[in-house]
Amino acid sequence: MLYLFLTFVVLLLMVTGTRGFTLLFGLGINIFSIIALLILIADGFNVLITTGVIAMVILVVAIYMNVDNPNTASTAFKTSLLIMVVILLITIPLEFWASAQGMAAENQDELEGFSLAAGISYPQLAISIIVINSLGVISETSVAITSGLNEIVENKPTLTPTEIFDDGFSVGNKILNTQTNTLLFNFFASTFPLFFVIHSLGYKFTEILNDKLVVAEILTTLICTIGVILTVPITSYLVYRKANSKVKKDTK
């Protein structure tokens, strides 16, 4: 593992130059933030509030330390915050209805002999997992769309706000395909061992659809995908709003 990490560092510095140190520093802060989140939750802090605070820290580091253009960073950060709130509003009732939190029957062998009285709300923990899991793909998508839109605006300053809004959807549609595929491949990669276990146990299709671990993975993937899709109109609207306010100032 050490050799693999050193290879990663060397390749990163070779490709990005001195900027690689900034990327490594930001990566270190985010790793420390995740560890801090786990410790705080284990110590009894409110899961949702702690997750919200740590998520904002992660977004600040992931966006502002990796984006040079302040306008792009500001728009991407606002978009990511809005999407995070939307994900929370979607996830809270879904986790309540689906009851996919906690351990499943497949975990019985590993958990035998351990106490499950951890003193933690498993529904809130499941919500925390989904929010943290979505941060990377949402911030990446918002930065990509905002960067593309700002570049279009700089090259074509005569564009109207409506044309900018339409271009945002055009840029977003090209990015959505790769991001949704990334989420889909991540879902199958993380559930391959589970599906082999399910196949060996002879589960029926209806049992698979009602299996707690499968439902939890499906919910995570679908909610993250919804967040990515919503990134397109929200980012386009924020850039459109900024361009529209600029036009109004110029006309006065």
C-alpha cells in the first residue's frame, strides 16, 4: 500500500507540478475531516448537524482549493450547498420509508458475538453516508458546468442571459452522461461480492429487491444521480442570474 501511495504522489506531482502539493494538502484535509466525522458521531454528537458541518468543510476544500477562478468557485459552491440541502430533504423521508439502514441478514456471521447497542441512530447514519458519498460527484459536476459556462461567456460576451441558460443545459447534458455512468459503475463494483452471495443463497428476484443491503446501495446511487441531474439547472440558473444582473447594471 505504501508503494502504491508513493506512486500516486509521484505521478500527481509529475502531471500537476507544484500545484500537486496543494491538491495533496486538500486531500489530507478531507481525509482528516472524514475521520473527525466518524469520531464525533461515535462520541455522541448529532449525526445530521455534524455531517452538515463536515460536508461544508469538504466542499470548501474540494472547490476553493482546486479552482483558480473565484467566480467559478463561488457558483460551484452555492450549487453544491443547494444540492446538499435537496439531497437531505429527499433522503430523510426515503430512509424512513425504506427502512434500509443498519445491518442485514448477510452481516450475521461477522457480527456474531458483538453488541449492536452502539448508541447511534442508524437511519441518521445512513443519511450521513449518502450525503458524504454525493459530495465528490456533485462538486465535480458543478465545477465542470460552471467552468464551461464561464468560458463561453468570456469568449462570447454578447450572449443574452437566456442564451447562457440554454448553453448551461448544453454543457450539462454532455457531462451528465459520464457522471451517471461513473455512479452506475461504482454501484456494480461495490455490490459485486453481495450479488455473488445472493446468487449462492438462491435468492428470488423479489427477495433481492427487498434485501436491505441492495436497497441501501440502490438508494445511494439513485439519490446521488438525482443530485447530479439537478446540478445542471441550478448551476445554469445561478450563472444566468449573475449575467442578468450584470445586464441590468449596464443598462442603467
